[in-house]
Amino acid sequence: MEIRQLRYFVTVAETRHFGQAAERLHMAQSPLSQAIRQLEAQVGATLFNRTTRRVDLTPAGEAFLRDAVRILDSVEAARERVQRIGDGHSGLLRVGCTGLAAYKQLPQLARIAARELPGLILRYVPDLLTPAQEEALAEDRIDLAVLRPPLRRPGLASRPVARERLTLAVPARHRLAGDEPVGLHELRDEDFVVYGARDSVVDAAVTQACLGAGFLPRRTHEVAETSVMLTLVAAGLGVALLPESALALRVDGVRYVPIAPGGPGTDGAASEAPHVDLALAWRADEVNPALARLVEVLEANGFVPPEPPAVPYPDRVPAHPGEAR
């Protein structure tokens, strides 16, 4: 039995006329009648009572019509599902993210995906530091990562998402717990609560920023999670420098204080306040159309900045400044 035969049968059942059915199917009446007879032979029952003026369904034909319509609807639904997966509107993507990104960037990503790609299922794997996300991508345990560059593993592609300034978390009654920005040099004698994981991008940025201010941070407590970090800060066991997305976390006994820009740079202007970046990353050889479609809608909705245009290279560099190109 073929899908084509079921379509023929349903069309004849709807029109109750072989000539009209053949016209709707854009075929001659004789091969249509032959196809219905073959179908009746295959199912072992007469499906139509035929007269010179009318075609009516037999009781067997009435029962078969219900099944045929259901089968054809299922086939069409399957075709639509496959088409949506093929063009990236459906499917499953496993998304990893850093702990802090789960509070700010991940909700934005989820809202955009739900609005623009309602058939796409996102399965989230939170609280993964950047090295763990790179490993998960390489081992095909996640499809998309929200992490902090630079990337260390080969074979990954990425797009920048945001630049986050570092902010200072201090106990509520700390001497620096005010509204004025704090210079990093003022933290020289403070105990620090830091991320203790090896290769933590945030920890490296904090160390580099403090060294730029002339001191090495005193690492009194090392933690794996931001929630534990803020708990120790609230207990008065130290201060912490962490990305500004942490502002979404309100913990009793913790005050957030902005970091002032650094000293004059080479151009005489104040240097930029310390920061860390956030990016999307995926396997460079990934062929899942849903991933490409998601990155496309994230860019269209401003979550991912547009890629800068490629800079064309001249075919030949002039040998001398005055030589014509």
C-alpha cells in the first residue's frame, strides 16, 4: 500500500465521483479507477459501491477513510516537522553557561528563543566554568556555550556577547560600602574571596587588575560558586571582585560598589575599568541548522553584536610609496 493510493482513495471519498476526483488529482479517470481497484484488492474489501450516477462508501470504506485521513495527517505533520528541523526552526540544543550568566544573559537568550523559535527546545546545563564548557563542547555534551573568552581549545568558533565591568562586593558595614567608586589601590590590604578553580577567567582578570594597581590580592578564601563567595563576603571574611552580572544577586549583608577607572593611559586619558568578556561558542564544524538559526535570531534581536565587515586586502602591496596601485 502506498501513500499515493491513500490520497486517491480520500479524494474519491470526498467527491463521491471518479471524474471529479480525477480532475482534482490532475490525472485521467481510468488509472484512478485502476488504482482504487488495486487498493481494494490489497485491503481485501470493497471500499465503494459504484453506480452509473454515484459512488458511495461501503461500511468498510467508511472505517478505512478514518484511518486513511489519520495516516495522511501524520505523514504531513512528519513532513512539516522535518522541514522545520531542516531550516533550523525546531530541534534540540544543549546550552551550557557560566553561573553568573544564568542570572542575566541566559534569561535574555531564552526569551528571544521562545519568541522567535517556539519549536526549538533548549536544554540548559548551568554553572559550568569556561574550561568545563570548552571540554563539554569538544566531547559533544553541549551544543552552545555561554562562556568567558579567550578560548583555549582548537576547533571552536565564537561570537562576543557582552563586556562586563568588575564590581566590588564588600560587607555591608565595610569602610568602602558607600556610593562612591573605589580605586583598586584601596584594596591593597584587604582579604579576598576568589574563585579557586584552575583556569578561571574571572580569577585571572582579578589578579591582573590588582597587579596593575600595584599589589597581589591576598587570597584568603577560595570558592567554586558565586553564592558561596557572597555568603563569605556577607560574613565579613573578605571582599570580592566579580562581574557586574552579580548585581542580580541580592544577599543580605553584601553591598556592591563600582570600581573607578585606572590611572592615565598612554594617551593621557583614564584607563578602562577592569572587565571580563562574555561570548557564545560552539564547535566550528557544527552542522546543526538549529544552532545557526539561533545565532542568527540572537544577532537580529541585539543579543549578539553584528559581525564587523571583512577588511579587503589589496591584491599587491606597492614596492614604493609612490608606485601606483
